[in-house]
Amino acid sequence: MFEVMVRYDQFSAIVTVDDACYTADDIKTAFLEIAENNSIEDIELIDNYGIEIDYSDLPTWLDEDNLEEFFSNYPNSSYDDLDIWEAAHNCDVEFSNVDEAYSGRFASDEEFARDLCDQLGEIPKDFPSYIHIDWEMTAKELMYDYAESNGHYFRMM
């Protein structure tokens, strides 16, 4: 899914980070397996504390501090689009709340407001066509309880 560069002394390797290997200990263990498979001499002398993990190739919204939370939630989520997870991070939505908080992708706050009101049944089916709703003001009021990033909307929890 993602890759990180891992180094110890002169030996380096790329380790794949996914839902089976995402903690620092998992990554170091994978690195040691790669070193062993490459017949690195004195592998038993490699000190775990000396192994350096370079997280710089991860997407900017992922780092060693939130990687575990991401992989604890992403595999079981209804959403596999990484743009949604990036938007959740940008909106300060905890990864554990993405499934519950995500409201969809919309072109504007007004489109989001209209869709939400339709979904909630707030607009009667027989609403007279001569009455107009100020969707800009409705959206402004709704956005006190929602956050948006790159067109993705989340209910703040």
C-alpha cells in the first residue's frame, strides 16, 4: 500500500506498509527478514534501536504518529478512497469516526445542504415551486456542524 525506506548502517531496504505491517516493530521485523534473505553478515548483531525508518515517502497526511490509527480503521471501513481519508485528516476527524462522520462529496456547500435536506426529508414532496430556499444561508448554518476538505463533507463528532 505504502512504502518506507529502512536503514541500518550501510544496508537499506524498502518495506511495504499495509494493514499487516504498520507499527515500528512490524516494520523493523520486516526489515530484518529482508536483511536475512539478502544474507547480510552478522544479522544477529543488528540493534533494533539503530534501525532507522524514513517515513517521508508516506502521503503528507500520514506519519508515524497516526499510521497505527489509520491501519486500525482503514481495512474495516466502507471507504477505500484515500482522498476521503486525507480529507478526514484535514478536517480533524479521527480515523475511527470516518465511517460515521462521512457525508459524501459535493461541488459546493449549497449542493451539500440541498442533498442533506433531501435525505432527511426536510423538504416536503409537495413543496410549492414558487417558494425558494436560500441554500447559501442554509449551508452557512449547517456548516457549523460539518467540515469540508476537497469537496468531502464530514459531520463533526
